[in-house]
Amino acid sequence: MNRKIAILGSTGSIGVNTLRVIEGLGDGFEVFAITAHNNAELLAEQAKQFKPAYVGITNPEKEGELGEALGDFAGKILIGPEALVEIAEIAEVDTVVTAVVGAAGLAAVLGAAEKGKTLAIANKEPLVIAGELLTKIAKENNATILPIDSEHSAIFQSLQSGNIDEVSRIILTASGGPFRMAKPEDLENVTLEEALAHPTWDMGPKITVDSATMMNKALEVIEAVWLFGVSVEKIEILIHPESVIHSMVEFVDGSIVAQLGTPDMCVPIQYALTYPRRKAGISSPLKLDEIGKLTFEKPNYELFRAIGLGFEVAGKGGSAPVVFNAANEAAVEKFLAGEIKFAMIVEIIEHCVNEHRHLANVSLEELLKADTWARKEVESYVVQRAAGSGQQNT
């Protein structure tokens, strides 16, 4: 069978690696559509190499640049945010790889689920923001959701050894990021360069900051609840600095099944594309004799307050996760822009979660309203903090 694949966010790290994986797999996998937001130049290069039927760019201001870079491209070009939904719902597409950072790709993910497609989800937001809604739509339309996130792919692979009702614990592993050995007071004056210096993974700036705050692990807890249909009480986090065991599942008989591999996103990407089969690919095999040892420790909940917040939000459900996620996105943007200190990121998230008027059983419209509220609340909070700081200094 020739699988026709659409990649939403083909110019980011996941998208680039997905194209590498497809190229390595060879026959049977076709790049049918690709999209980007800003990087028209790289998108055009990808289009020339893989010759997809569709190319989309969501930033309308990049239309001219993309058209010029594509030259005599024979496929169809789509412009604007709606390009994501249009491509995700194309009848010929079998698999939609979604790697769009933030909430921007949510409508496209829901649209693909409604069309009964296979969804290979790399970014956490669809399941964090709309896990209940997405899984419901997928079930109603026989859509398949496969995780690309390395931890959830590891859990998914480990679950092939048993049934979900035989699971006693899901253990999410975490590298601990660059501040694993820090003290709470050490985080007050963290620089952007320090926050982006991840010891193991090479990722984009937003997710690297999330790893530094361990917000990524908090989001993964919420994601796991919906992806695997387990209660939050069955999920644990374990620090594993070597990042070799990507996550584990403990079954009721005491057996623990883990997925090991090099810290390389190509393995989970490929497994999502070839599932339920495995094929030889481009990833290097793991050499355990060179690693020597694997270590584990409990997370420091005082140092990484985001983890505790994540479990709390996962237990609440409803509109709480979307506020949690949106507040983090907005706060990280401000940190990356140099507008706030690193330590303020989690402070801002905590404020928004506490101030939010929680809603249960939310619709997509209510989710989007909660997302907008959280982003405005972040802006307001930062302004108030800055004003207060200015008054104290005068």
C-alpha cells in the first residue's frame, strides 16, 4: 500500500526529520502535502525535492516569497491559516503528521479525525487542549491516533505487551533538563542561553524551555490521560538523565516493559508511519555497552513546580488544561523575547490556573475562549508586575 502523507509543519525539527524518515523508507510512502508558517525558503526547497501535490503556508505575508521560491511548481499552493484544515481533510491523504507548535493546528487535527484519518501527533497541544473532544471524534469516525512524542511513543510501544486494563503504572521518564541539579534560588537569574542548553536533546526553543521548567512533562501527563485512557493516579514521572529509556509501563503482574533507543526522534516518527509493522530505517542502533549505566531519581517537586500543577490540571480536566497550556505558551514567548525572567514562567502559569473560572465538559468554542482568556491574563499579569516593580524602584 502506498501511504500518502501530509506534514503540517514540515520546516520544523519534527517535519524535517519526518521527511528524512520517509526518504529513508523509500517506496510505499509518499509526501503528498507539506505546510509551514514562515519559512518559505525551506518549504520551497522541500517541495522541489519531494514534489508534493499540495504546499501550504499559513502566513499570508509569505505568499509572494513562496511563489517566487517555488518557481514553476506544478502542485497546488494554499495560503493562510485555513490551509492546515484544507490539507488535513484532503481525501487522498492517509496519514496526517501534525507538528505545528501551539494551538494553531487544533482545527486541522479535529478535521482529520472527522475524516477518519491516521493522525501522527508530534505536538502535545491537541491532546492537552482538546483531549476529550479529539478522542471522542476519533472514536466516532474510526480515526487512529498515534503518538510521535518520544515518551508517548515509548508507552504505546510498551503497551503492545499487554492490555490497558492490565496496567498498574505508566512511568514517564524525563531527562531533568539543564537545571536538574539546581536549587530553587538558582533559577532566579537563568539566562536564555542557559535555558536553551539542553544536555541531551536538540529541539526547538519553545520545547527546550518547556524541558528546562519541566512543563513538558506536566503537559505529557495530561496527554497520557487522554491518549491511553488511564486515570492520572496511574501516571508517574521518573528522572532518567541518560534519556535512553524513553518511558515504561508497569503491568499488574509486576513486569515493567520499557522502550529504549538513542535520543533521536526518527524512531517514534517512523513507528507512527509504519505501524503496525516495523521497517529498517535511518536511526542508529543503541549501544548499551558504550552507555555503561542507566540512572533514575525522583523529580524535585519544589524545584519544578510545573509538575505538580500538571497533575492537578490533569485531574480537573475540562477547561483547565487549555488555560494551563495557553498560559505557558504566552509566558515562554515573553521569556524568549527577553520580557520576563525564567522563574516567572511557572509563576504566571500558576496565577492563570488559580484565577480561571473552571468549566467541565467544554465545547471547542469554550476551549478557544479559555485559550484567549489565558493569553490576555498573561499580558495583564506581566504589565501589573512590571508596574509594581517600577513603583518599588522609585
